[in-house]
Amino acid sequence: MNNFWIILWHTYSTKLKTKSFIVTTIITSLLIITLANMSNIINYFSSSDEKEKIAVINQAESSIPIVDHMLAVNESIVLEDYDGSVNEAELAVIEGEYEGLLILSLNNEDLPVGEYKSRSVADTSKSLELQNALQQIKTEMAASKINLTSEQLSELYAPVEFNTVALEENAKTEEELSQARGLVYVLLFLIYFAVITYANMIAMEVATEKSSRVMEILISSVPPIKQMFAKILGVGLLSLTQMVVIGLVGYFSLQKNLSSMEGGFFEAFGFSDLSISTIVYAGVFFLLGYFLYATLAAFLGSLVSRIEDVQQMIMPMTMVIIAGFLIAMFGLSQPDSTFVTITSYIPFFTPMLMFLRVGMLSLPIWEPILGIAILVGTTVILAIFGSRVYKGGVLMYGKSSSYKDVKKALQLTKKEDSAD
């Protein structure tokens, strides 16, 4: 048993000291700090007192004060009447004297028409603001033509009152569902990237040791089954370490900027009202999903002898993970659809889809328990089968990237067992 802990600790400590792990952790932490301080960063760069000037040429023949109505478009934008020609105004925009040129006119029905010209159309924020302001003016002018009062116009464009009510007992309200959708969306990304990253790491670890012939030394002192589970737990401990570091960085960053996030992104994604059950289910399905794919990746990695062949061997596993994630993205809008319900009981999709349904729907307790039982049972079966494949696979060398090698690995395992 001591050999098991030695391999586990060696796997953990070796990966912990690698440059890729350290750089990835630092970059991810810096990214989280940046996102948490995004509002402060935006305010810092947008706090300039200098306002952007937009030239306005009013070609309307009537004396309707169109420009006066549009002066309140944005506090950072200044609309200035331009007395010259359109060509002169365009030249002024090109030379940087103005941010853009707004040309106003009236159509055959005496309603306003606008044209906005700028050095580039990549930034659509200003043009959209001007368009929305002009749309409001057009609506008011059209209403006056048919003798509608401002009160009648407000009533006409007032949003319809429409409420949705769930009749099922303990069903989530619309507000709770919106918060759950954002929270599940974030946690699904966490499960997806964690599983796909660390499962690949296990396969690469096994293939690396085989390519360096270290495996021949390990086999003589430690049974292959112990090696496999030691590596799975070692990388699992590594992933837990990385997520704890990133989680602490994210927690303190969010706590520091909590006041600026209230009512915005932070609350909209449901983190302001995080239930204990959601945290528990997220942890359970994450761990079970990790062990399921980690076991699969370990014996697939044992079938190859070159690092170059790892990605080709585990590609089908990666595609299954991606398929589950895509189905989960579809399920965010229709979590109670029959397709999502059925696929949530398929073991390789269960970690994401069952968690999706638990987070967004009020399911009877037996459904998530059944999903957990399916995951545990599949992982145990896969571990038993995978350990036999691993035991023979680590003895195979040479170019190998075909799933026919599973049969060869099992045959080698039988020979080893009969020799013992």
C-alpha cells in the first residue's frame, strides 16, 4: 500500500511543480481578478472629461428642432451643427476633428431620416444610440400627425402585462429559474473544462512514462492497477488544489467588488442566493464525472507508447464530453424536454445533464439519486474493465492508435494472470 501513496504523491508533486501548471494557474487567477474588477477598469478608461464631438448637418426643410431633441443622447457625446457642405464635414471626420457625421433629412411623409458617417463602422454603439434617439423622434412626429396625445402614445407603447405561473407543487418561479439558469451555465463550463483538462492530463502522464520506459521499472515493483488509481487520485488532488487556489482568488476578488456587482452580473448569475443543495450536487456530479472520464482516459493512455498518439486515441472521449456539453447548452432553454431527460441517464452525459436538471427544475429526489447510482455503477464497471486493459496496455510498445489494441491488452493481462 505504501507504493500506492508513493506514486500518488509523486504524480501530484511532479505535476504541481511543472511550468504549465503554475503558468495556467497564474493566468487563470489573473483573468478572474480582471473580470471581477472589470467595472472599475471600464470606469477608469471611460472617466475622461473630454467629450466626443459629432457633426450634424440638418437638411430638413422644416423648422422642426430635431437636433435639440437629440442633444440628450449620451453625456459623453456632443452634437454640433455644421454649417459647411457634406464633403467638408466628411473631410473633418477623416482628419479627426469629429468622431462622426450625422446627416438629418425628411422623407416624403415629413418624417426624419438619418445617415451616420464615421472613419470606421466597427464601433456600432454611437450609431445605435443616435438611431434609437431618432426613432423616438419619428414616433412622436408620426403620432402628432394622427392627433395622438403623449398619454395615448405612452399607453400604446406600454409593455403588455404577462405573467407566467407554474402549477406544479414546489416548482421554481420565473425569477428563480432565471437565476438558476445563469448559475448552471457557469458551473457547466467549470465541469466541462475541468473534466476535459484533467482527464487528458492522466492520459498524457501514462503515455509519457511509457515513452521514457519508466513503466518497465514501475511494473516490477507496483501492480499496474495500483498505478492507475494512484495516478487518477494524484491528478484529482492536483485539480482540487488548482480549483481551490482559483476559487479563493475569485472569492476574495468578488468580495472586494461586491458592492459594484449588486444588481448586475453577480446577482443575475444567481451567486447572491446560492443554495446548499446546488453546491452539494455540483460537487457530487463533478467528482463522479471526473472519476468516470479519468478512468477511461487512464486505460486509453496505456494503449499508446508515444505522446503524439495520445490525442488521437482519446479523441472519441473528448467528442463525447463536447456532445454532452452541447446538449446541456440546448437544455438551458428547455431543461424539461424529453430529449434532455432521456440523455441525462446516459452515464457519459449524466454529470452535466442531470446537474442541469437538478439546478433548474424541482425534481423528485429519486431522479438525481438514480443518476448518481448510474454514475457510480458505470465508474465501478469501467474501473474493473479499465484496470485489466491498463494492466496489459502498459506492457505494449510500438506504434499504437487503434482500439483493436484493447483486445491485445486484455490478452496480455490474461497471460500475466496465468503466469502468476
